[in-house]
Amino acid sequence: MEDSEVQERNNRGVIMRNINRIPMISMEIRDLWTTYCPDWRFGQLMYNFTAWYGDPFYLEDDAFVDKLEEYLKESFPNKIPK
């Protein structure tokens, strides 16, 4: 976990990620979704991605977005990113 992602320790002493990262990651996923496959439902996007990648449970947010982008570029080679 990068220092910029660390916000504080919770009441059990566990380091928590910065909650302010969520809107940025959500916008990046939205941008990829609307660029490459806007006709897909969110469940389709995640199902197809996980079928290609496997279990993304241990991916950090930035790595998840990178892999999602890689998958979409491979799956939709004729789409031109905005």
C-alpha cells in the first residue's frame, strides 16, 4: 500500500486506506466502461473481466484499473479511448 493511500489506523490498529481514493477509482472505471462497452451492464463488465483475469481480490485499486484497461483494450481493439 502506498503512503498516499494510508489514512489512519482504525480502532484495532489496522492501517486503513484513504477513503478519498474511491471517487477517483470510480471515475476511472466509469471512463473505461463508457469508452469500451457502454452497452454492458456492470455485472457483465465484472463477470467478463474476472473470466479473463481471474480473482482480482488481492489487486490494489490502481492495479485493478490497469488490468481492467488492459482487458478492455484487448477485447475492443477498434475502440479509440477518449
